[in-house]
Amino acid sequence: LTSNTMSANPAELYKEGKYDEAIACIDKMESETGALPPQLMNLKGVCKMRTGKVDEATALFEGVLALDPSNGEAAANRKGSVMLKGNMNADLANKLFREGKIDHALATYNAIDLSVANDDLRFQVKNNVGAIHMQRGQVSEALAAFDAALEVKPLSVDTIHNKATALKGVGKLSEALEAFDQCISAQPDFYSALCGRCEVLAALGRFQESVEQAEVAIKCKPDEYRAYADKGFANLKMSNVDAALDAFDGALKHGSKQSSELMKVYALALTLKADQLLNSGSYNEASEMYEKALSLGASETPSPGVLFNHSLALLHSGKKEDAMKEMQHCVEVDPDFFPCWAAMGLSLLQDTKYAEAIKALTEAVRIRPEEVEVGYHLGVAYLKYNNLLEAVEQFRKVLQVKPDHEASKKALALVEASMAYKKSQEAPPPEPEPEPEPEPEPEPEPVDTPPPAPEPEPEPEPEPEPTKEEAELQSEFADLVVEEETPVEVTKAFRSKTVDEGELDNLTMGEEGGADSNVLIQMDFELAELTYPGPYPKGIRVDRREQYLPDDLFKAMFKMTKGEFYELRKWRQMAKKKEVGLW
């Protein structure tokens, strides 16, 4: 390592931490001699590593190995440089992951040479790659990554939890349940695992067990929303609407107002409760429930069924004007929503708004021409609007669909009788009178003769009294209206089913934001990011924030290793975490 031409010894410079000077010294020797011995190439590589130029260091070590494959020093140094590069890439990938740049993070993780990595790095990379795949919706790839991580650390409860979440995502519910059970067996207060197990039980149709599991999770963390949401969902699937609403209220109270999935299920529960109230005659309460469901609702195009039933609740409450506005909104959302057109037309017909009733009932008949009662009332509306020809045509259409429809037969007979009677009473046209013969011109009268007085105007003749036949027809026409019921009673038959059985059967509930939102990551964080009251990084276990401290910092703070810490009793762990602001 010495040279007569060198003013300094590079080995001594290295020992003194003067890495750049050592590199310059070795470069000078190379320029003078044209080649370097393996020892100096190794030393230069180590100096390059110390200055952060890991790729250049690796190239130097590989150059030595190309000359001498048996050089153990170069092989060890190359392994060290590759490991250092892997750690640097892992830190970069972790940073990218936390910034949400998951594609770039995945590429960086995949660039790490895990063949020379230690177990901690291999485990971290595989677990986090799985978490990224979950975010990308690639659940099968995530499952493979979690399995690879568990090959390194088979007892990692966090990764077993991640695997269970992935199994749930691909529908392997029995395996997912087994994995969640394994987590809970190791850590009975593992909240995310308790909730995951609750969701798997619900997916298996074991709703009562799901409710019981949710109650256990709520006891562990009464201020977290997820278990309340899971409890509400399971109760809803069992048609326990009141219990579901209580649970959903608990979820909202504890901070899940941003979950669109929960809002959707909550709105569904409110709608079912409103339907119950409407059917029981509690119209004001039903109206309030529908309004709340619509306000949560979820989209700019609310359910026409909910809008329509809300309009019926308003109509029952005597708020006819508001009811008509809601019906109009309903048919704007769905122009082919038959129950709304039919109910609107019948209500308008009873309010003697015949032109508007004709318009609404015409739409209803267009959608469902087989509904003979609606078609019959359209004929009545035409009749009351004094459009006898349209009335006749409509009654005949009804009878084509249902020849034995008595009301239409009676109405048609009356209208045809009326038209025939009127025709029979029409006077024949008068015969033309003969032209009068011209009268002789009168002789001129004397100038002083006064003009004749004007003849008095004849008194108007009184209108003739209706004949017996006309009076009977008028009386029977008056009976051709909707039965003497309130508009509310008429519309009862058209109440809409706001929630289809299939919608409730196919309803699923999971973690807020998708299956990836409770997958746990493996990386170190600064103490300030983990200290109460947060906000805390996404993807960590908030109740075990201390496990994300770097090992050296953890040991400095707790005066013990992580393994020693987790062997302590729970109360002792909590006391120590409180001392450092991690409780």
C-alpha cells in the first residue's frame, strides 16, 4: 500500500477518515503506474462506499473478482456494497411509498438484490411490496408477496394479518378466518384482526357471530369507527334495522364521515326504517328519515324509489305541494318510473286538474299499457275534460286488454249513449225559404211626418229544462270519477319498494377505502411522526407505534430491545409508552 512516488499512504488516510484524499492518492498512483493491485482497488472501493458512491464501489469490487474470483476480501466487500445499496433503495422506496408514489416505490423495491440482503430487509421489502399490490388491486400478487415475507418471519402477526386481508379479498374466506384467528390468538386485542374476522363472518353469512365479534372489538377500542360499522352491517343483513342504525350512528360519531361505503349502507338502513314508518302510518317521521337518507345519498341521481316514497309520506302528511315537487323530481331522475306517474295522475285527477292529470296518466299508460285501472282513470280524465272522443278511445283500449273490466264497459256505454242522444237531439237543417217578390216602392210621405217608434226587443226565451234522459246521463257521468277516497288512499297501491332483495343480499361491507386500507407496512419512522396525538402515518398499528422506531432509537428510549419490551406485561408496556409519549 505504499509507493515511493506517493506523498501520503492511502491506508493511513482511510484510517483517519480522509476518504476523498485516499481516493485521490490511489488515483494518482494508477495514473503513474497504469494499473492498481487488488488491495488498492479494494481500498478505493471501501472509500467510495464511505462517500456514498456505492455503485462505483461495487464496480471496483467486481473488477477485483474478475481478476481473481477467489479474492475473499473483494467478495465480502461486494456483498457489503450490494447490501448497502439495498438499504439505500429500501429507504428511498419507503419514502416514495409514504408519498403515495406507489408505482415508483414498487420499481425501487424490485430493484433491490435480495440474494445478499439480511432477513430484516428481505422481510420488509416483501411485506411492503404486498401492501403496494393491495393498493393497486392486485390481490393475488399481494398474497404471494405476503407468503414470501412469512417465509422469512413466519410469526409476524402483522404480516399474517395482511395475508388474511388478502385472502378475504380473493374470496378465500375459510383461510382468511383461520389467519385472523391466528392473529387474535397471538394478540387478543389486535383491533384490525378482530374487525377483519367480523367481516369474514358476515361474508360467510354468520351474522350473529359477526355482531358478537364486533362487540368484542368495540370493547377493545370504543373510540374507533370500524367495529361499529361492521356491527351495523351485520344487523342490517339480519333486518335488525333499529340496531343497525344505532351502530352506524356510533360509527359516524367516531369519525367515519368520509367513508362513502359506510354512507351508502347507512342511507340504505335509513330508507328501510323510513319504509317501516310509512307503512305504519308515521308519516312525518318517515318523511324525516327519507330526507336524511337522501341527504347522505351518495350521488347526484338519488333512487327514484326513495324520492317517490318520500313524496307519498309528504302527501300523507298533508304537504301536497311538496309532494308534487318530489314526484316531479322523481320522474326527472327516471322518466319511466311508472308508480310515480300513476300516483301523480290520480292525485291530480282528484284535484280536478284534468289537463295535468291527462299528461301524467298518459305517461303511466305509455310505460305500462297493461295496467287497466290506470288506463280507465285516463279515460275518466278525458271525459271530465270534455274530450269524449279520446275518452271513448281510451275505454276501448282498456277493454282490449281486459274485456270484462266492468267500470270501463259502463263508462263506454254511458259516453256512447250520451253521444248518440246528443246527435238525436240535433235539429235538422232548415229548408231554404223562397225569395220574396219585390214590393212596389212606397209613395213619399209628407216631410213633417214623425219617424215611427222603435219596436220593443223580444224577451230571451228560458233555457229548456233537461229531459229525463239528459238528467240521468249527467248524473251517471258525475259518478265516473275515482272512488271517493283521499289522494293518499289512491296512491297506496303504488308504493315503491325502495330496496330490492337482491341489493340487500349482495351488500358487502369491508374496510373504509378498500381492502388495502388496513394492510400494515413495515418501515421505520421518526419519533415526531409517532408521538401523540398524531396524525399518524397510514398503514401502521396506532396502538403499537413504538414498533416503528429504528432499533437504535428504541433501545435508547426504552433501555431494552424490542423483543425484551414485548415480553413485559401489558400494564408495564403501557407505562413505559406513556413516559415517552407513545400511548
